[in-house]
Amino acid sequence: MRYQFFFLFLCFFVHKIALAQNKVQLSSSFKDPILKELLPFFTPSEGHMEDLLEGQVFSIGEATSPTESEQQMMLFVAGVHPKNCTKVMRKLSLYENYHTYMDFIKSSSYDEKAQKISFTIDHALLPFPMLVGFNIPRITKEGRYPFTFKDGFLKDLKGVVIVKEVGKYCLLSLKTDWRGPQSKIPNVIFGTFVQTVGKLGLEHLIRVSLF
């Protein structure tokens, strides 16, 4: 038993070292190229830019009630991957495998002909599972990819996925906006959920596509 524990600990330790070694550390010269891609969708603070240059993911999620009967949500998340976009998207374009990538995605499928993703999302912060479906091609190269949720709880949500090479690295970003009927989820919980899931989700996607 002690040897098994030691082996597991060693694997965990080696994995942590590998992740640290693969983390980007960008010079200030990358700031302007990154800002050029992000500014059409979101204005990051100096702190956000410092995080990105240090290889951190930053996530901003907000939920408000513009009227008594409506709810509004915004999410912006960004991070820099230590590989180029072509290598990164070889794995991240396999949308049907996302339920094996992230715990809060309970099921995932992709209709190749319709180019439609279907996810079932569940989390301790949510009072009920969320079903989401949207059309997007398999992203295999850099570009901007808009999408709209066709059904589910966040029907009519509009978003864009940004995949852009900066030097030999890959900038990954997501912006979403939604306005719809007031849900049963309080704004504080809703905002915290999308911000947390955005950050943890992109961090995990970067990790699973390192090797």
C-alpha cells in the first residue's frame, strides 16, 4: 500500500512539474498583438493582461436583471496555450469527447453533418442540469467562430470563440452574451457559476491538450 501511495504521489508530482514547464511566460511585446484580438469583444484590465502574459487564465462572468421579468448574462474568458493553434485544436476540436475532459459536462455529442454540439451541463452551483445545443464547425485552425445557442435554458445566447496564434503560441478566448426570461437562478449564483466554469473549463482544456 505504501508503494502504491508513493507511486501515485510521484505521478502527481511529475505531472505538476510538466504542467509548470509547459506554462507560457510571455514578454511585454505580446501585449499589443493579444489586445488587438481581444478589444473588439472585451477590454481587459492591466491585471488581466499581466495574468495572460504569465500563463494564467482570466475569466469575467456577470449576471443582472435589466427588468423584473428578464435576466442577462455575460462571460469572457481568455488564456494562452504553449502550443500553436493547429496542434491545440487537434484535440480540442473533438467536441464529442468533452464529457471526458471536464467533470461538469455530463454528456457531449457532435452531429458532423449539422455541425451541432449538444452538451448536458451539471454543477453543484446549479439547481438543475442545463441542456445546450449550438452549431459550430470543428475548429482546426485559427480564426473567429460565432455561434448561437439554438435550444435549452440559454436559448438565443450569442457567442464567439477566438483562436489566434501569437508567435508560436495560441490565444484561446470565448465571449458570450445572453438575455432572456428570468430564471430560477439568482444573479449572484449565476454570475459566479459562469465565471468559475469559464476559468476552470479553459484551464482544463489547456491541460488536456498539452500532450
